[in-house]
Amino acid sequence: MRPDRLPLGFVFRSRATKDEKAAAAEAPPADSTQPRDPQAPKGRPTPKRSEARSQRRSVSNTPMTRKEAAKRQREERRRQLDKQREALAGGDERYLPARDQGKVRKFTRDFVDSRLNVAETFLPMAVVILVMSIVRVAELQTLSLLLWLVLIVLIVLDSILISFRLRKQLVARFPEERHKGAVAYALMRSLQVRRLRLPKPQVKRGAKL
């Protein structure tokens, strides 16, 4: 008797099964020790590095609310005011207010601070004259009126002298700079007591410029 022949389908199926088992044995085991992103929720795969960067970038580029923008503006304004306050005390030109910046304004301040101005005695003299006028003595009241007139005349004459000399110095030293407002700036500074002037005086009285 001839032996029964095996069907061809059975032969090919057995070979395919052997090949699959061999491929499964040779395949490297899956890496189960891959680090997990601590920010990724449980049960979700760890995002790629590019995806994490894009997420952080989108968070940083999120537009601020009105409260956050207002808070940032207040903080920036406070920092600017602190810098201006330090500059007014130390004379740092970079952070001075716009009205005090420039070579012309700096020279104007030094010009006023280097001399004794009659106008800076106005406040202390006004207190003395006021006290004299309150006292019920006819002679003192008359003297207080005379002092008022003398003080006003001296302030006017000294202001005219400051204006004339300052204009002459500015034209000689800064011919190409604008001098607008410099004289008024000088007269306002001359009215202030030296200790209360801002920016603080940088030259001594009597110094040569």
C-alpha cells in the first residue's frame, strides 16, 4: 500500500508557524524601563521632546489678562520712579526726568548752584517779615513793609542778572544746542533753598565753571 500523502496546505502552514516562532524569539524585548514624564497623566504615553517644547512655548505665549498687564505696568512704573529718585539724589543723567536731561540743563543747574542767589533767601526772609508784621509794634510793622519792598527789588535785579549772564554763557559754550526754557529753569531753581533742590547740587558755591 502507498503511504497517504500529506496535504500541501498543512505543510506550508507548519512552515509558516515555525517562521513566526523564530521571528518572535529573535525580536528584542520591548523596553519597559522608558522614563515617564512626571507631568504626563497616568495611563497616557510620555510626550516627545518636541511636543513638550511646543506645549511650554504655547503656555509662555498665552496672552496676559488685563489685571496681569496692569500689575506689570505698575511694577515697571515703580521701578522707573525708583531710578528717577536715585538719579535726582545722585545726578545720574540716564534716569533723570526729561526736563532735567541734557548738557544745557546740567550747566544751568551748575551755574545756579555755584552762586549765592537772592531769591533763595525769600522763604526764610518771608518768615521773619511775617513775624515782624504780626507783632503790634508800629515800628516793626513799618520795617517789615520796607523789608518786603527791598527783598522784592533785589530778587528782580538778581533774576535779571542771572538771565543775562546765563544766556551769554550758553551761547558761548553750546552754540549748536537749543536754549529754550533754560532761563526759566534757572530762575525756578534759584528760588529753591539749596538743600531742597532736585537734582542735588553737584558743585560747591563759588566754584568756577
